[in-house]
Amino acid sequence: MILDTEKTRSEAATDKIRTLILSGTYRPGQPLRQEALSGHLSISRTPLRHALQSLAEEGLVEAVGFKGARVAQPDPQMVRDLFDMRLLLEPLALKSALEHHTKLDFAKAEMALDAADAEHDLYKLSQLNWEFHHALYRPSGRRTLMRTIEHLNRASAFAETIAKSIVVRSEKSAAEHRELLQACRNADADGAIDRLTEHLQLAYRDIQNTEY
């Protein structure tokens, strides 16, 4: 059983390590030694282990032996699985949300897009990308589905950051996002699902066309 204070520390450590991975500070395959991390993050071993376990569930960390861990190394099959799952689940979330969108949801999505237009940091770009998608999916009210999609997006952001496709296709992605947002504003369900599906397929294609 995790105490509340340990849970809070574990969540804080999870956020810090995730940021270090997605920003490229910790590289694929790099060992994550608990003793060094414990000192660097000023956290005890127990919440640190829970943090690494959470990151492993997101696909950012992989276990090595019984006690070791390292930053995961994205591979083509992993990336394919991620996008296959996203192509199934994200249209489902969007379809469930379409009848519940409000002007505030659209405003949040547009704010994320405007911020992304002026952003060059890879980690912040990935965060803004999720904020955009989250704004459009959240009204579905399907919390389990949203948690799963968030994990998939974080793992995808890792692959896109390593491949640098998130930078290569930033202008294309922005245009695709705005077309998707407009379809949602128009209450065009078929058009919105089509735009989202195409957006995810193109993102996957661009990862395939870049090197890890």
C-alpha cells in the first residue's frame, strides 16, 4: 500500500523523469540507476520504484534484470502497435465527445494550437499536442478510455521526439489540427473522424520516414 505522501512524491518523480526523457536529456538505452536518480531527484527508493514502474507502463522505461531500468528504445513494431491502438481508440473518443463539445473546449484546443505555432522545444511541443487532442476528447466523459489514450500519446510523443518527426512535420500537423478543429466546430462527425484518422496515419508515416 502506498502512503499519500509517497504517492505524491512518486507522481512528482514520474513527471520529472518523463520530462527528462521526452526532452532528450535521457537518451534511449541509457541506464536509469536508482541510486543516482534518488540523489538527483531527492527522493527515496520506494516512490522512485513506483515512478519507474509507471513510466514502464507508458512505454518510456524498460526493466533490466530484477532491479535495473533504462530508457526504452523505440522499435518499428512498438511504434506500429502504438498507432494501431490510437487509430482504434482516438476516433472512438472523438465520436463520443462530438455531441458534448462546448465553445470552451474549442477555445482550449485553439489555445494549444496557437502556443504550438511559436514553440520549438520538443518536449513542450509534445505537451501542446496532447493538450489539443485532450480538449477534443475529454467531453466524451470516458475516463478509462482517456487514461489509455493519454498513455499511448506519451509513448508516441517519445517515438516522435526521438525520430524528430514532431519537428519535421510541425507545419503539416498544425494544418491537420486546424482542419480537425473546424470539422468539430461544424459538428461534422464524419469529416472530423476522417480528419483525425488521416492525421494519425500521416504522423505514423512520417515517423517511419525518419531515423531513430
